[in-house]
Amino acid sequence: MSKIAICFSFNTNKTSLAAKKIAEEFGPEMVEMVNAEKITPEEFLSYKKYVMGVPTWFDGELPNYWDEFIPALEDLDLKGRKFALFGNGDQKGYPENFVDGIGIMATVLEKCGATLIGYTSTAGYYFEGSKARRGDKFIGLALDFESQGKQINQKIKEWVALLKKEF
Ligand SMILES: Cc1cc2nc3c(=O)[nH]c(=O)nc-3n(C[C@H](O)[C@H](O)[C@H](O)COP(=O)(O)O)c2cc1C
């Protein structure tokens, strides 16, 4: 099986922590850690399966490193490639824009023909609005270290089990 690229900024704290836990759940032989701050379109296209760490910043926006990669991403043909998105957010602090970054990235990827997998239930989360929401699901995994810190390990375990079936 080809390796899964776990793309995230190596410069983050909580996103990096989550990415490492996700990698452990898959097992090191299944994944490669890819720094989102250094990625080139050529390197990006050398994978077929991706787990992307997309936290939300600036009241409902992507962090700068993802924003800077989006114009290059928009030019890529991603048909036949599978993407699973996880994103850190804070539902108490930013209830109107909870994990919006996941939704923004999902829309870009879908326009490029990508297939999104790893949807999870919104049950147990309390927020007012989220671009990551479709019906009663998030288009990926929402991680809230601020108010659900104790649930992170279990959520990641269950999500990776789902991804192993869907990839
Ligand atoms: C200035 C600032 C703006 C933020 N905006 C949002 C937001 O709009 N929506 C959200 O869900 N979380 C928001 N957050 C919470 C972060 O996404 C959360 O702290 C996350 O864990 C950061 O992950 P990182 O440190 O790995 O980048 C914000 C945090 C800060 C400090």
C-alpha cells in the first residue's frame, strides 16, 4: 500500500501533537510526515492518500502557511486521490466559526476533484456555525484541545480506525 502523507505545519503545538498521535495509530510504516510550510506541488502530487492538519485561525480562516499554498493547490488535478482532514478549533471561544478551516480546505480540494473521507458526527459538540459541517457531520475530525482535551486520544483512535477502512 502506498504511504499516507500526514501534512501539517511542523511549527505548531497542538496540530503537531494530534498529527503524531494519528501517525502512531496508523503505524510508522504506513505514513510519512510532510511539513505543510515547505511542501511543493510536485511533492504533494507524489502521494495518493493524505491526512491534512488544518487548524482555524483569525476568526474563521486558514493559518498563513495553508493560505499561501492554496493558489498552487487550486491548479492541481486531484481526481482519484483521497483526503481526510482534521482540524483544531475552539468551540467555546469561536462558536460561530468552529473549525471553519476544515470546511474551507474541503471546498478547495473538492473543486480539484479530490475525494474526501473520514466524516465524523457533530454530536457532543456545542457551537453556532461551522463551514466544516454538512448535515449532522463534520467533513473530517474536529479536535478541541481547549474544552475537550481528555477526549482527543479516543477521538483520534476511532477516526484512524475509520480511515483504515475508507482509504
Ligand atoms: C487568534 C486566534 C483565533 C482563533 N480563531 C479560531 C476560529 O475562528 N475558530 C476556531 O474553531 N478556533 C479558533 N482558534 C482556536 C485555535 O484553532 C486552537 O487554539 C488550535 O488548537 C490552534 O492549533 P495550532 O496551535 O496547532 O495551530 C483561534 C485561536 C486564536 C489564538
